[in-house]
Amino acid sequence: MRRRTYLRSVSSLLGASAAASAASAASDTPPEWDADTVYTGGDRVVYEGYVWEAEWWTKGDEPTIAANVWTRIEPVDGGSGGDGPPAWSPDATYTEGDRVTHDESVWEAKWWTRGDEPGASEWGPWKLVEDGGGGGGEELAAAIDASATTVTVGESVTLDGSGSTGDVASYQWAVGDREPVTGVETAVTFDDPGEYAVTLTVTGADGATASAETTLTVEPEDQPPDELTPETTIAEFLPNYQERHIPDVFLDFMPDEVDSGGGHGGHATAAVAWPDDEKAADFAVDLDAIRNNVEDGSLQFGSLGTQALDWASEFRAAGLPDHAVAQLLPRLMLLPDEREAPTFQGPGRDAAWDETAGPVAASNDPSALVQDPWPTDARGEDDEEVAERDRVYFQAQDDPAWSDDFEYLDNYDSALLETLQENTHPATGEPLGGDSFTANAPMEVSTEVHGSDWFWYQVLLFENTGPVPYHLDGAVVWWLGPANFGKTMSAGAYNNEQRPKPGYGHPQRDIVEITLPDEHVPDEYADVDSTLSAYAVRLAYHDSPYNMRTAYPGQYWSLEISVGEPLHQKFDTAEQRQQVVDMIADTAHVELETDMDLNDDVVDAIELYNRVGN
């Protein structure tokens, strides 16, 4: 049902019960318009010498040509407008459609005016409707003024008929095959490219009509090229590259600058095995071209060396949105074909158990996960942009539910316990769909234990086995492991070779540990001769760009979670140690963020409200 038809239907119901409703259009003599009276569709009134008809329900809307709710029908008694419009006054305010008499002629205001004498200027706010000689004023003619005649899909066009001449009583617009609309001015947008005919029909006070036509050309939005080539520029690939802060992401972390220092926390002195400056040289990245051309968008893919073009083309074909590909380009140009060996920030493999588990593929066989959209990579400090970029990080700053006191060791009401017992999702209760490690994107997990004496790390090493990168901001990981009893919870690390140094892109973490009495330990691990705990961690990055928060296909990322207990004494046989690493791998689950939802449902279900720094 058209909006106007609907409103008229509603108006007729209102009019039937409204005592103050005006006389209908069928009355012989319509009443004078009253600002305090309710009028419904079809009601007629007299105002300034003319009969006007309401299009739908209205109250207080003065009858004028500019008011779409009213249509001017005819002069009163079929004459020239009764006594005619009032005389022009230099002290009165007039709006579009108001009429006055001046120098024995009738004038109509084209827009708001006060003190502008009718006829003083042909460019002024007044249009001559009837001249003093009784000749009927200017000839009735329609005129269309379009704000643009060639636009792109989604762009608004304003159509203005105020330049029409003669004694115009109404304006009607027909645009393409749309329903006609009335009013001296209207705005239109188009969802599809093409040629659209526009017709304006004006009706005079005597019922005569005149029309004007024009054509609007609607072009497709700027589209990225179907195929990337070495000559494709950043601006061609992503026309809104500036809005996604692509130049800043390149220039703030140039490979020949960041490796000399930087980062934060205790990670600033750590290193990756293959530094960015060496990768840039090995992959023939033209750093000068980046500096000179990225800001104006003329940087070509060919200048990014041997890697970026192939990776970008592959990820686009697999469905990764172009804005995400563009944000990852500063890393794609440094992304090797081969898998890089992992590095660790704790004791590492030089001080580790011989026993390891995995790699274990996600047993629920998840489909490829394409995150769309990706958050902005704002590099400045604009509040709104930073709030989106670091939305997970700021959640703990802004929500009073968060703390850092670790009072959750005996939170046996947490859905995390049922999740580990029943292998179900903590928020939905649905089965996770596998019989060991599970995830909501293709990946594998391996588990190790590093350390000595009283300080050990549970190490969960993941590899992205899917066809596209996925960012890790807001990702939640849970598993069953040796109890830490709430000690050294802030000691831990996130590892990813695809960043300049471990001091960059290191997340804070929301983390809970729940120590399990025997009755809460899953049956298959009841024979483990040591206290076990349920763990959950959510990653909360800040400041770093998303290309450093991302797991790339065929590459590792890992978590090191400390245990301040003498594990070498608690698990002193190879069989016991193997059981522990197998248990961590088999009970682990990774829940990546989708739809920028912060994984809030999981956080709330397991009360993951403890934040530790980085």
C-alpha cells in the first residue's frame, strides 16, 4: 500500500471520531482554514482566496504550494481568488508559495523573504503570477532544476520546480517507473545504474497543465578491478583507502624503522627470527615508493614486492573483503610462502617437556570463516575511531563488571564447567560438534609445556589451516590444564611471527581460572593425579593495526599461560606428562569473533570479567 493511501485510510478512521474534524470536500462552501482544526485526506478549506484540499491528516500546516499536505484546487467561487491575496508589506515575513498583491499585480514568494519588494529584481524572491493589466501573468510553463544530471548509485539528486512560471497550483514529479510525488521540490536516489526519465507536470489555478522533461544518468559506484595487476594502484583497488587509514598503517610501521626499537612492556627487547627489514629486502619491497606514493593512492601493487599481489589476489578470490585485504597489505608484502618457525617469550623449547601433543585439526571440521566487516584501523586518537579499533580493550575500561582480583577460582556456576564436561557451547548449549579440539574456523592446535622449577607455561600453538586470514581481536580460547591456583595469572604471552617484534600487537587478556574439585573434573581425566583447572582467555588488543592481530593461512600464532607450580614434581613420569599435554589439546576450543560482536555471549556465559595487562 502506498504511504499516501495508507495515511488516507488512517485519516478517515481518525476523522470519523474527531469532533473537531473539518467539513468534507463535498460541502458547497468550504470553511476558512483554521490552524487548530484537524483535517483529513479530501477535506477542503478556503485560504487567501483559494480552495485547498488536504492530501492526508494534518493540523496546523498552513496551506501553501510548498506544503505537500495541501493541494490548491481553484480560486474561490471560480473567480480570481475572491478579494485576492493581501497587499505586500515590507514588515511581513513570507515563505515559499505565499501570495501578495503589489502595484496591482499578484506575486508569489519563491522562498523565505522579508522586506524584498516584488518586482524590484528579476532574480529576487518573487514570481509574477498575474500582472496588473489582467493578462493573467506569465504563461504557465514547467521548469526543472536538478542538482546534478549524472550521479552514482546511492547518490541523492534534488529536483526543484520553483523556476516554473505562471499561476502554478500544484507540482507533480514522475521519475522512472516510480509512483508520482507532489511538491515544488523532491529528492531521489537510485539503487541501480541506468537512464531515468524525469517529468514535472505543473497545474495552473485554472486547471491547465504544462510539463518539462529531463534525463538523469546513474552510473555504477567506483568498482575495484576484477583482477589485480602490478600496475593496479591502492586508490583503484580501494577507492575509500583514506577512510580505512591505509596510508597511516603503512607509514607508521615501515620495515626499515620499527625494528630499531619500540613496542611496550617487557616485550620490547624480544625479537622475531626474521625481522621486517630483512623480509622487505628479501621480497624486493620498494620502500621509497611506499613513502612517496601511498598517501595519494598512486602506490602500485608492483612496488610492494614479490608477495603482496599474489596473496591479495588469493584472499580476494576466497571471499575476504577488499577493505580487509587493504588493511593487511603492509604484512602481505612481508608474508612468506613457507611457514615460519614459532618463537616464544617464555623459556621456550630449550626448557620444555619432551612430551608434546598435536598437531590436532579441529575435529568439528569448521567451514572457512570470512569476517566481514573488519574494524577500522584508525591510527589517530579520534574517540569514535579508536573506540571501534580497540573496542574489546576498552570494554574492560568502561564496564564495571570487570576487575583484576581473580575471585573466580571457585565459580562453579560458570557455564565453562558444563562446556568442558559436555563438550557444548557455553552460550548456546549446542554441541561443539567434535570429539577433541574444536574451533569456529579451520585450524590446528599443538600443545607443549615450557619452564623449570616453580615457573612453567602451558603453550597452545595454533596454525591457520583455512584459505583466508582471520583477526584474533576478541577471540576466546578455553581448555582444561594443570591448576595454577590463581597465581601469576598476568604472566603470559601472545606470539605471532607476522609483526615487527613481540612488543607490537601484544594484547591484554581477559582470563579466568576455576580450580576443579573431583566432582567437576570430566570423567576421562578423573585419573590425573593432580588438581586441574578450567581456563578461558579472551584477547584484547590495543593501538596496533589489525595486520598484527591476524592469523595468516599456513602460519602459527600461540599463547603462553603461566603456571606457578612445580609441574616437574607433580608430573614426574613421561606417561603423566603426555596425558597432560594431550588433555590440553583435546579440551581446547577457539571462538573467533564474528560480526564485531566482541564474543559477548561467551564472555557473559562464563563470566570472563578479569583483565590482565600486557
